[in-house]
Amino acid sequence: MIETLEALCGLMRQDGAELIYTKKLSPNDNSKNQVYLGGDFSVLNILPHGAVETDETEMAGSVRHRAKAPVEFYWMDEEGKYDAPNCQLILYPKYPEVRMSGFLKGCRNAPGDVMRVRDEGRVLFLGVTRDGRVLGYAAAANSSLAKAVYAQDFWEETGVFLKIPTLLGEADTRSRLIDTLTAIYRKHWIPSQKIGSDGLPHPYMARNGGGYTLESELGISPNGYAEPDYLGWEIKQYGVNDFETFKAKTPVTLMTPEPTGGCYRENGVIEFLRRYGYADKSGKPDRINFGGIYACNKAAHAETGLKLRMVGYDPEKSKITDMNGGIALLDQKDDLAALWKYSGIIEHWNRKHAQAAYIPSLFRNPPPEYSYGPKILLCEKTDLTLFLQAVADGVVYYDPGIKLEKASTDRPVAKKRSQFRIRHIDLTQMYHQSEIVELEVQ
């Protein structure tokens, strides 16, 4: 039996856990009733999961829509870890809420004595690894681990979880992030650089060095993950013209998913472009473009005849009503030109961090240098439901850059770029909590 928080966290970190959370279990949090993970979809940005599949069951004459996503889950004890092959997240969009089920089924040495009962005071620990695994440990109500959790007053709250510090007793990640960004701001102009494969910073001459230079100062090596993170915070640098207005030069790209339905998916991007695209306006020969701004509060686009709408969504209640629907591009006959199904959007959204820091930067040249700060935007508790409502309200819009070159030849070349964007000034609508922090000048 594991007796202390230090011992448990040490074991989880040995197996790759970079973030560790704990949840105080209610009587209904058990294997029969599932474990409640929140009254929104914010947990999807905390717990990694696999492909989302829709599920419809008929109960009492009505159809219940929900979605399921597998979790690579392992129970731990002092002897090792044990695969829970049937663990999954259950998403109920009409409430909305998320629960976890199947965490005991088929698992050798699973803590059934803790997770099958309704005892008040039980505690669940979850460790999240960078490669998408979830490590679990359940502590009984009378255990020293459960008592240690209930004795804590200062751990960060993240949805239904408490976040355990990397080193017990250290400052919270928010304070540490602010201290680090303050030190970077006080450096003023920093030469453009990028961390190389050798782990060392090297001069970087291209104009897109703002993010790389900030990552270098934070000690973040470029990798294949969606966004760089520091202490669990997603780091987003954006260029401005001055530190007075902090007006961003470009909008923020929230996600870049390819359509999962409609003509685009069923007939291919080339047929989609031939049907809805238009000749290049700058006169480039034999090229078909598909661009423009598409928002749910706007009429059909003049060039393409397509409009953006939400299918299977109730904007008044901010709820999905049909998991088979999604964000749609409709033509003049209301046929589906392209569809981003809700299940696919959920998978893309879970790549976002629950916490994000937006840092402004100035650029000057030569030589290429960047300056960061002095005001940063800290956003916490993102949620898919906020994104969907922002799309329905026209705040988030579709801004494609798709083209077909050598269109009349036997070998046309299609270039894809589907992106959903938002103005920087509207970013806070993507989070339940946000704050502008002024960094201290020496």
C-alpha cells in the first residue's frame, strides 16, 4: 500500500506522468454509476483519449445521443501497473456532461474494493503522460493518502480535479509562469533563435522566429505535439505593432481540421473545388481557388454560393442535439458541401490545453530580434461548448485557403488549408476564466 503523496507522485512520474490530478469521489462515483468528470466538456482538454464514436440507444421511446472515446488507462500500485482495456469516456451532449466507465472491467489487480463502493471520502489520482496514457490510483476513505488530499487548501482547481504540484510544496504553475515571463520581458531585445536537434539555441533568420525565440527562452524544444507547453500551459506568441494598444497583427487559428463529411469528403477536394471554387483573381493561369470568410451569422458567400451553419445544434440552449451533425458548409439547395462532424471536432479540440498564455511580441531587423510583454493574457478552463457556441454566434469563422493548380491537366495539384479562426480580441470567449497580467518592470 502506498502511504504518502510523495511516494505516489514519485511512482507516477517514474512511469512518465507529467501532470497529476486528484478527485474527491462522491458516493455516486463508482463502477456502477461511472465516475463524474464534469458538467461540460472541459475534461477533454485534461485527459487524453482516442477516437470519438457516436452511440445512439433508444430508451422509453426516445433516442439518447452520446459519444464514447477510449482511454489508454492503467491502474497502479507499488508492484507495477495494470492495463484497464475497457476504460472509456462517455460524453452526454444534451446535458452536457462527461463520465468515465469500464475502468475495472478486464483489469487484473484493479482497485474494486475502492471503486465499487459508495463510501464518502475516497480519492482518485490520475497521472497524465505526454504520450497520452492515464495512470490511476484509488485511495480508500480511511487511508493516509485520502486524508492528505482533504488536508490541502492551496492546490489549483481544474474542473472537478485538484492539480498536484510537480514538487509538493512549490509555487503554483501560474506564479512560476509569470515569474519566468517577467524575466524574459526584462531582457528587452532578444536575438532570433531556435533550439536545434542538439538541444541548444541557434540563430534563426526567417521572419517567423517569434514563437521559436520565446520557446528557446523557455527551454522548450520543437517537437511533434500540437502546441508548445511550459508547466502545462499552452504558449501562444503573437505579433503586435506596439506595446500600447497590443492589437494583434493576425487573427488566432483555433484548429485546422479537414472535413469529415459532405461533397469534400465523399467526392474529394478536387471535385469540391471544381464545383464550388472560382478562377484565381490575380490572374494566375489554370488555378481554381476556394477562400473567403464563412460565419454562421453571414449570408452565402458571393463567389462560392456556400454558407456556414450548425446542423444538430441548439444555439438557445448551447447544446448538441444530434451527434451525427456538425459544422456545415451548405450550398444553395442546402446540400452538404462540407461537414465537420461533432465527433471529429471533439478529437481536434482535446489537443488544446486547458490553460493558455498569450504573449505579445515586437520585431525589429537587422539583426532579427524580438521583445516580449509587458502584458500577457492568461486563459484557463477552455471548453468545447464555448467553441461551438462561438461558431453559432459567428465569433469563430471558417477561413479556408484551398486551391487547385494545373486544373485543366491530367494531374491537377490540390493544396488544402481548412482553418477556424477568431479575432484576438474575442479570445476570452473560448475560456471560462481569463486575466490580463501586467509584468513588473525592474
